[in-house]
Amino acid sequence: MTDWLEITRGDAPLIVAFPHTGMELADVEGAFRSPWLARRDADWWVDRLYGFARGLGATTVRSRISRSVIDLNRDPSGVSLYPGQTTTELCPTSTFDGDPLYTGTTPGDAEIARRRAIWFAPYHAALEGEIVRLRTLHPRIVLYDAHSVRSHVPRLFDGELPQFNIGTNGGVTCDPALEAAVTGICAEGPFSHVLNGRFRGGWTTRHYGRPENGVHAIQMELAMRGYMDEPDILDEGNWPPPFNPARAAAIAPILTRILQACITFAQQESRS
């Protein structure tokens, strides 16, 4: 256990991962143009939103390191997960809006390798360890990668993002029954949803999702308007807005049903 990596163990066949809720800039803070810019694209308050997960018996794995230091949901080789589309790098050099993060030299190969060794490798070793532990208890498990993003980021996508963005990399990373269960729950509510739209699942979902080996991975990217009041224009005075319990109360029951469905799916007999 490290001081930046939080692991809470449960015995249900479910891991909920939070790679992007971290605020810590560690020994890199002085290199950034602004600590606020370096923290701006965090998945704000998502770990709080899913605070109920531990009560379901889920294991949670959360990094406190900012995604601007190193993005724990990118391919460590540096290959883009979305060829031809705008995205940020393993060690991002700009924000989602295209603002440069560094005042001077951006991270080179040696610095990227250093950050991989210090933060990327331990985070994923922890995830792998929990997968192995739970697979000794269950014939199959679900890895649920929990994310959120602002509802409007023109550089990344057009228009307003649906409330629920489900990613299974085109149905590759989990059983169709799990994909259908999660999509069906989202479809029953009053909120918009999409399956494998702009966000089809990051490196975590794609790397660990091996249904044939009993590991089913799914990513949920939430639009932040579901649990916070998003301003039209961001500045240091209004971002991030606080967690809004009244807004969250509308989507939390849906998320609870989704995680319960993940557990129910994993507890079913393996299909032949």
C-alpha cells in the first residue's frame, strides 16, 4: 500500500476503479503552468458519488495522483486508444480544452518512464492483484471503471454528452448479457445514454476485459451535470463546483442498480 493508492477490499465479484479522481501533483507540480489547470480535468467527486459501492461488498481501487501527472487509463506504450480523434496522452501536455499544461519542456521519454514506474505500474499491479484475489473466490468477476467528464467539451466531442456513456469496446470486453443489463437499466430511466459512443472504454477496460478468462470489464463515463452544477464558462473561481447531493440523488439509484446487476451477473453460473 502506498500513500497515494487507496484499496478497500470486499468479497463480492466486483471491482470499482477510480483512476482519475486524484488531485495530487507530487514532485511534478512545479513543472505545470498552474496547479488549477493540472487538476481541472479530474473526474471530480466520482468516488463520492459511488460511495455506496463498498456497502455492496465491492472492492474499490482509487489513485490520488492527478491524471495530468500520468493518465492511468491510457495505453502505457503511448498508442492512441481513439485513432483519428482528439485525446490526451499518457502524460498529458494539454488540457481537454487544448490549454498547454507546461511552462517549458514537456515530459520526455525518460520522465515518462519514471512516472510509469512510480505510479502507473503500481496502480495496475494493484488492480491485477485484486482481480486474481477475487477470481479465487468467484468463477467470474466484473471490473467497472468509473469515470466522469464535463457535459460540453467541444475539442473532444460535439454537443452535449449523454448522461450515461457505457463502454465495452464494441462488445469485446464483457459478456453480451452484462452489456445488455447495464444498458437496459440506463434505458429505463429519464436520462440519455449511449453504448460505445465517444467513450468506448479506455486502456483499463480493454486490457483487463477477458470474458473467456472470467474477467468482464465495462466503463461508465458520466456527464458531470448528473451530480454537480456545471458553469457555462470555467474559471478558477467556479471550478470545480461542489458535489450537489440533490442532483446526485436522481442518478445514484440507477448507479446502484447497475452495480447490483454487475454482481448478479457475476454470481450466475458460467455459460457454456
